[in-house]
Amino acid sequence: MKLVELKIIGLSYSQTQVGSYVLVLSERRGKKKLPIIINQEYAQYIALKIEKMKTKRPFTHDLFQTITDKLGADLYQVKITHILEGIFYAKLVYHNMIDEFEIDCVIGDAVSLAALYRCPILCSKEVLDMAGIEMDDDGTMTEDQIEENHKDRNYASVISVDNLEKMLNKAIENEEYEIASQLRDRIVELKQKSN
């Protein structure tokens, strides 16, 4: 299976599926984008990790990392292996200095853990050909501008203030106050930088 490396370039509220978000992955060296619908919990966690926000309590993915670290296994890479009826299938690839092993998982968990571990996200060429969208210009930035803004996995400005505010409102609705406070702090920080 031929694999292509992807990077996270965006996360926004889905206009078509209420309560969901669109995660956009892009080829590291190419023009194809891979939009993936994920639920709110994955979107919030990915936003926290790519914005480098700290939380007082560990989330499930943080707990999973602690357990695998204690067992001496490191997440080496995430693979998006295939798509069936609109559902993406992924594998976590771990190594423990002796062996390499794979664990099947849903796409939201795979990208969440990739953001946590800051490991490569690889996608089969077949999936990218089937579900990817080729774009030179999305109407706001050229590919060169996106590359320049997101070099070397610098995710600091991937999520807009508007999308962070939507996540904040959803977190408050769901009484997830710790996440809400982290999102609020990041929004204030971004607004101060833009002034």
C-alpha cells in the first residue's frame, strides 16, 4: 500500500451535520485535501492539542498515552488505511524497541492521538484518490501561503477565533467547563495578538 503524508490544516464547524466538525488534512507535498467529519469531542481535543492548551485533568487520550508510555510503546505513526461507505478506517502503529504492532481505531481517535504524540499521519493513496479534493486555492490562501504558515507542524494558527468560539459555546452547553475555560483563554490570547 502506497502511503502519503498528511498534515492538519483546518478544523471548522460542519454546516451540513449539526454538532459535527470538518477536519481538513492536506498532503504535505501536494494539492489534495482530505475533509473528514468528526464529532465535537474529537474536535475539542484536537483543538486543545494543536493550540497547545494545557488542561488540569487528563483526557482519555492522555490516559492512553500514559499507559502506553509505561508499557514502553511509542506511537510511531497513524495510517488512514481505507474508506468504506463514507467511513474512514485507521490504524495506530506502535513500536516498543523490539516489535512494531498496529491497533485498529476510528479516525477521530487516530488524529487525536497523532496531534497528542505529534507523529506523522499517513494515508493510503487509494483513500486520497477516492475522498480527496484537489485545490490550488480555497478562496482565502494559496497553497504556498498555507505551507508558509504551517511549516514543520506549527499548528498555532490553524483554528479560527470564530470556530474556537463555537466550540466554547458547545462546551458550555455540555457543562464542560474546564474545556470552556481553556478555549476562552485561547480566544482572548488570539484576539490580543490580532489587535
